[in-house]
Amino acid sequence: MTKRVGFIGLGAIGRPMAKHIADAFPTVVWNRTRERAESFAAEKGAREVGSPRAVVEETDVVVMSLPTSAIVLEVIESIGEVWREGQLLVDATSGDPSGAREAAAQLSKFGVGFVDAPVSGGTSGAEAGNLTVMLGGEEPWVGQAREIVAAYSSKVVHVGPIGAAHALKAVNNALLAVNIQAAGEGLAALVKLGVKAEVALDVINSSSGRSNVTENLFPERVVSRAWPRTFRLALLDKDLSVALKVLEDNGVPSGAIRTAKEAFAAGRKALGEEADHVELVKEIEKAAGVEIR
Ligand code: NDP
């Protein structure tokens, strides 16, 4: 029988993910700002309801895409006891491992499964339906989650037990943050001493320092001065906190990631909650007295 899927959190990445879900399954949506859910429902022919509880009542599997695990736990609490045995929560939030374990423990009281299923590939990957999805959890839930996340992904990897996918996602994003900071600092210096940013990037991108940051983000967002807002810096700052805790809990050195955390926390304070993650480079440019072009 076709599963009925609920989607909670129609934000920058949740909305395009939910579009693919609605193309593949009968879909029920809820969003905190109701107008966003109403416009989504009107556009996609999905059903929009007034509470997370109503989503759970009307569906078999629920996907959440929310800022943090703390908010996922609040929403689970607001749902109360309407969960039915055999239902599944697929948590597409970039959350934290302990939050995942707490959510799984709450849901297991009702015989409900939990899989942490954060995504990578950005809003463009979500639009295209070719995100990478990491899964943390146990069978049979992981197999059931695969059927659902297939709607918006091109690569799905079961990485370990509950919480392991959130840990992996946080480490991935910490690497993104370290790269943004390091590329910003290095390129600011090169431009100041007279090397054009495009020339520096051309060389770096055929050398060992290249990364997604130098190959895509800097040309498309910094050198172009386009600064699109697709992934909030505040969320990357949150990911850095999660990554640091993962490192700390496992007793490994954390110097590079700690330095990035300090820079992004300061950037968040200076630029606000709506700034894009790449806008950290604006702070580096300001301090260096140069524009990376
Ligand atoms: P946004 O800030 O754009 O959207 C957040 C969503 O969560 C909105 O639907 C918002 O509702 C809802 N929300 C926020 N606070 C609450 C709350 N207290 N109770 C209920 N709902 C709430 O975030 P993104 O869509 O960018 O990110 C969602 C998750 O995906 C995050 O964990 C992020 O780290 C991760 N992610 C994002 C990527 C990206 O490129 N944007 C890439 C990969 C992962 P409302 O509409 O009312 O504000």
C-alpha cells in the first residue's frame, strides 16, 4: 500500500525536499508560519493541516526538516500520544547525536521508529532531487526510510546506529566552515598583494588546496558579489557546535574546528540570524580592508 507521508518544516531546504515527496506520495504538511504551508499545499496539491499532531494522525511516515534537534524534540513533545505503533520519524534536520537518541527513546515508547537522515547538497541539490542522505538507525526502519528519502536523493548511505548520521553531517559541515574561513583569509592576502581572485582560484582549483569552497562557492558567490542566501550562517554555527561536542565526547583534538567555531560565532553576532554562511567572508574582507574580486 502507498505510504502517506507527513512533512514538517518547509524552510529553505525543506520546501524543495517536500516537493519531491509530494510528487511521490500522498503528502500532508505543517509549517510554523502557516502561510508557507498553505502556499505549498496550493501549489503541490498536498494537504495542509493545523498542527504537527494532525500530521501524525493522518500519515504513516513523518519527515522533519527543522533547525535543531532541540526543536525536533519540542515538536515531538507537542504531538503527545497520538503516535501509532509501526509509524516512523525520518529526521532530515542537521541535528545532534544525543538529540537523536532522546527522540528515538521517546518514540520507542509507542513502537514508533526513528532514523536520523540529514542531507547534503544544498538547496540546489534539493531542487534537483539529488541530495546525499546519511542514515543513522537500525533495520527495519532504515529500509523504510530509504523508500521515502529516495524521492529527493541520488545517494543514500547507512552510516551507523542512531545519531551516527547527525555526527557525520556535523563533521562534514565543520570541514565546509574551516574551508570558507581559510579560503577567505588566503584569498584576501593574495588580492592585497595584487593577484586577481579569479587567477588565484584558477590555480588553486588545479592544485592541492582546492575544495567545493574554492571550486564553486567563491566563484559563484564571492567573486561575483552575488551573496545569495541559501543556508543560514546561524545554522552552520550550530553545526560547528555539534561537531565540537562530537570531537570532545570522543577525546580527539579540535583546534581547527574550534577556531572556525569562534569565527562563525563572531560572524553570526555581527551579521545576524538571516545572513548566508558564505557571508563570513565579508567579515574577513572588512578586517583585511580588501574585496576578494
Ligand atoms: P530555515 O531556517 O530556512 O527553515 C527552518 C524551518 O524550521 C522553517 O520551516 C521554520 O518555520 C521551522 N522552524 C523554525 N523554528 C521552529 C520551531 N521552534 N518550531 C517549529 N518549526 C520551526 O532552515 P533550512 O531549511 O535551511 O534548514 C533546515 C535544516 O536542514 C537545518 O537543520 C539545516 O542545518 C539543514 N540543512 C540546510 C541546508 C541548506 O542548504 N539550507 C543544507 C543541508 C542541511 P517558519 O517557516 O515558521 O520559519
